[in-house]
Amino acid sequence: MARRNALDVDKFPVFDWRSDGLNYYSYRYFLKKRYGHRVQRVSIDAGFTCPNVDGTVAFGGCTFCDNRSFSPSRRRPKIPITEQINDGIQRLKRRYDCDHFTAYFQPATNTYAPVEKLRAMYDEALAHPQIVAMSIGTRPDCVPDDILDLLEEFAARTDLTVEYGMQTMHDTSLDWMNRGHHHEAMVDAMERSLGRGFEICAHIMLGLPGESHDDMLETAREVGRLGLDAVKIHNLYAVENTLLADQVRRGEVQLMSRDDYVKTLVAFLELIPAHVIVERISGDAPDNYFIGPTWCLDKPGVLRAVQEEFQRRATYQGRLCE
């Protein structure tokens, strides 16, 4: 399966990031080269649920997931998509000098609805004059062919990223998190998504209970084999109102230290191809939901530690990729 999207070169050109002194192909660098200016994501809550929440494949959702913790839009009442975009733009412009935005359908499973309902939602977001691209977060078991046809349709109209919650390639870990599917669902989704003109990003989680260092690096090799365009990586962390929070408090789950995470992350990046965009290397949640590990809240400190580890090892993304 080690092939890439047929339209990658045209829609998502690979830039020579190493010549600019970077250790990995960062998302910020990609956006700067792709658009020539800052582009920020505006989170949209379209009101979806997930098949492992509503009983289709399981109940209760993922062990680690309380969507209120992962998206600003989950912390306010549901409002129309256009209003969410306007509100998000106002908030972002208070922090950034930015006039161009990506509509990010973020919380829950954003392809988990009939085609016509999805088309209307995507159309409304794309109609906003300041939206220049769209990102859609979903699960690999929620993209039947008619949905992929719809996504291909939108990829012809705008720069589109489809984010699959892969998390890991190991089925025992997927079972632990109550995911409701195994890795074969990700393999199948990739086989049917490649060549449709949209960027394909996978969410990867390091530090899952029971996974060894070698297990996590096996997932890195699978990233290259699958033909992904981008990854979002972060450690397992705990937020309130989740089963994981209870497990951490009872001492049943140990969360990674920053030192272990940084070393594992750099080793992970060494094994993924140089053309894979690294959209995220750490994660956090609002203080009022967050339990730990506390080092996640110091994002600048994490970034410095990652850069220092790259320098210490004199390495870079893709160095050990076959």
C-alpha cells in the first residue's frame, strides 16, 4: 500500500524543509509555504455523535474522550455553523494577525450522517468568505463509499484534509480504548481514500497502556506503509468525565513522563517519511478539564525539549525511514 495520493504533488507540494533548518516537516512551515500567510483553524461543532457512543458498535465512547475537553466549540451552546465560524474568527483575530481560515469540523465523528445532510453542512462552511480550506475529523469505520465520493467532490472545490482517528495499529490497544473497530478498518479506509485528491491525516497516540517502545515505533512504520500525507501526534493524557480519569486516579494507568514522551516522539519521527506533514507533536486541554500529566500544559517547554532531543541525537524526520 506504500503509495501516495495521486494529486499530492499538485495540491500538497512537498517543500524542502530541511534546507530551512527544520528537524521535521511542521504544519506551520507547510501552511506558510502553501499559502504565503498565516491560516488558522476555526473549530466547528456540527452536533455529531460517534458509533461507539450511540451503540452502533459500542457504548460509552473512547476511554480517554470527553469532547468538551478537545474543542472550544464544545464549551458553548450549539449555534449555526456560520455563526460558529464568525465567533471563532473573532476570537482568533484577538490572538493572531490573520484573515484566512480553515473550517475544522472537529468534535465527534463528522462523516456520521447521510450524504445530503453532510453536503449542506460542508457547503455552509465553505460559503464563508474567509474560509480557504476545510478539515474533517472522523473515524476510519465511518467513511462508506458514498461519503468518500462526497469528500472527493469537496476536494475538487477546496483544500480538504480528512483526519482519521487511527491512534495506534495495535488491536489490543484499540480494544482497551473501546474504539469499536480494529486496525483493519484503517487499512480499508486508506485503500479507498487514496487518490481522491484530499490530504489524509492520522491521529496517533503515544503512551497507551501495555504498548512498549517497540510497539509505538511499529505504528510509526505503519504510517509510512499506509501512504499518509500527515499525522497529529500526542501522548495519552487524562481529562475529567472519562473512564481514563478514574483509571489514573486509582493508579491503574500510568501516564508518560515528558522525558519518555520526547524520546519516543523523536524516535517515532525518525521512522516516518520526510514528506509526511507533522500537524501536531503535543496536546493539552483546558485547565478546568485537565488531570494530567501536567507537563502537557507547557507547550513551549515541550517544543524546546523536542528540539533539544533532535540536536542531541543529530537526527531528523525520516532519517531511519526505508
